Amino acid sequence: MAAKPRDLAAAGDADSAAEVVRRRRLRGRNLAVAGVLLALVVLFYVITLVRMGGG
């Protein structure tokens, strides 16, 4: 069975620990980009509602 990155990091392998840190940072960055995209979608939706309702 293949070892998971967390299992390898727990074993003390420096490369695996660095990979876990890299993945954690990448996940945080991806979540930040997703948050910005969601905010833009909400902003465009609100702007559309205001423009359609206000005439």
C-alpha cells in the first residue's frame, strides 16, 4: 500500500515534510482565489439586480 504524504512526514523524511508544507500553502492560495471569485460573482449579481430593478 502506498504511503500518504502525512505518513511520510510523520516518519521524519525531510522531503515529504516539505511536500506537506507546499501542499498546505497551495491549498490556502487556492481557497483565497476561490474566495475572490465568489466575491466577484456576488458583486456582479448584486450589480445586475440593482440595474434591472432601478431602471
